[in-house]
Amino acid sequence: MGGASAERHGGRSDARAGAVWLRAEPTRNRRATPLTRERIVTAAVALLDRHGIDGLTMRRLAEHLTVTPTALYWHVTTKEDVLDLAVDHIFGEVPLPAAGSDWRDDVHLLTSGWRAAMLRHPWAPGLIGRPMLGPHVLARTEFLQSALVRAGFTGLDLAVVTRLVANYVIGAALTEATWHQTGDPEVRAEARRHLVANAASYPTLTASGHLDDRQWSDDDLFRRGLDVILATRPGS
């Protein structure tokens, strides 16, 4: 498999995450089934939604597309390519608003769409640490940083706040997706009852409503948390 793929791609097979963005898309074999990267990625996202990262294999992807695995290798070299393309596809679902008069509103709009996309595809947050060079990712990162620049952030401050915002969105989506993947509200309610039953050991957690879904919605907590980050002033 690796040898055949390397031969098609000029004798080189680069299985690194992010490598797909650093080489040109290979010329399609016209005798093969008329696949495109777009079709492959759309199918891959569907499989990832259904089976998760570990459940995505090149063989399963080929079966889903009703082609042979060999046909895939005219367009993608490895599973790493597919994952990189899938992550960028997810970012393409994030609305890219026009810049408004309030930079905070722009950041809120972008990040709320980003969080929503990752909650629709709960496998995605775990891949965000890969090299992010896809056009959809870069366009939205450009939008985020341009909003922060309008707020007065530059240099190290800009890098720090960009990372704070990104890590906050990724962490919120990952935590929420994992928490709600239990699929059983009673499990979460039982966690809260455990705290209340042991209030002497956890008085602050009990009083603050920790793990109580009835106190505040995830949406409200997310918005307010982002407000705390955006209250940071340049140079502070």
C-alpha cells in the first residue's frame, strides 16, 4: 500500500500530520473512478461522525465510497491526509461574518460558530493540535486575529490572546461533548447528588452548583467565559 502510494506521488510518501497542505494535489488517474478530494472528505466526515477517529480506516472509507482502496491513493496518501482534510472541512462549516464595528461581537460570532461545529462533530476537538494549514482554518484564524488587532493586541499579547481564545473554545467543546456523550441525564444528575451527599467534604462545590445542569446552560457559561477572556486589555 505505502509503496504504491509513494510511486504515484513522485516516489515520496509523507505520512506526517499536515503534510497534505505542503504538496500539490496529485493528477487524477483518468481511468479510475472519478473521485475527488471533496467526495472523499465528505465521506470521511460521515464515517468520523459515526465511528470516531479510531473507526476510520482507508479500507472502510473505500467501501463507503464503493471504490477500491487503491483508488483513494490517487488523491490522499495516508489516513493522516484524510484527517487533516476533514478538520479543515469542519472549519468550513463555521460562518465567517463580515467585520463589524465591535471586535468583541466579531469574536463571539466566530467562536460560537466554531464551538457549534465541533459539538456537531465531537471527534474534531481532539485533532485541533495538528498543523492547521487548510484554507478554511487559516481564513478563520485570520478573522480572529484581525479582530484582536483592532482591539489593540500586537506581538506577544496577540499570540497569547489568540491561544487563550482558541484553547478555550476547543476545551469547552471537548468537555461538553464528552460530558454529554453519556447520553443519560441521570448519570450527570447522579454526579451532582454525590457532591450534595458529601457536602461536608466539598462545601464550596456544593454551594456553587458544580455539576448541576439546572443552574446554568452550557451556552451561557461559554459566552460569559469568553467575556472574561476578552476583558483582557493589551499590555496587561
